[in-house]
Amino acid sequence: MVGVGGFPTRIDAGEALDEGECRDLLATRAFGVVGTTRGALPLIVPVSYVYRGDEITFRVRPGSLLAATETGDVLAFETDVYDNGAGVGWSVLVVGRASVAADEMSTSGPDGTMVRLSCELVTGRRLGADLRGRSVR
């Protein structure tokens, strides 16, 4: 499945995943990227996360690129898996509003502040050839 210059010969966008499957897949990963804007320019930042109860939670460290995140900000989040050898995978995209946590488990401190992203719009796609019967998690 690898073509010229190491690029895949073709990534077939395949079929849309239903929202339930997207949510199930979100729970299988711990790393994704958050998208927002800063100074009217796109900003994409990798984060470790936990998906639980219709929310994605991640830590924002003081002075980090996401430190200016405020409650009510609209963020995008993406996580995926792709097996370059087999040419299959999936991608899940979430759009929602952030809330900066203020409870006892997530108060601001030297390790940062927890941000919760409500999963308001959840979409995803299978990537690659026919994935029926194949599990890429």
C-alpha cells in the first residue's frame, strides 16, 4: 500500500461511521489533537485525553498553546488510527464547547487546568479498502 516517496498509493475515504461507533472508538484511544484559532489563524495541538460520559477531558498546562482556552470556546478534536501496511483505519472528529474545570479534582495548579469538551457534533469515517470484518482499534 506504500507508493512513491513513502506515500500511500491511495486512501479511500470509505464509509461514514455512525455516531455510536464514533463514540465507541473515542474510548479506545488516549491521544488526539485539538483544533482552535489563535490570532485568526488555525492552531492544532496534540493532547492526551480521556473520553467519558459524552465529554473529552484533557489537561492544559500554564504557558502552553492552549492556555488561553476559556469556557464557551468552540473547539475541534480529532483522533484516528491508520495501518499504513494494510491501508485501513478510521478517523473521528468532534466539535463542541469547552468548559474549564473548576471542581476539586481539576483545580488549576502547576500541572495545569483540566478542560472538558462537550461532544456536540461527532462524525467519523472508515479509511481504506473494504473494512468489513476487520477491526482497526
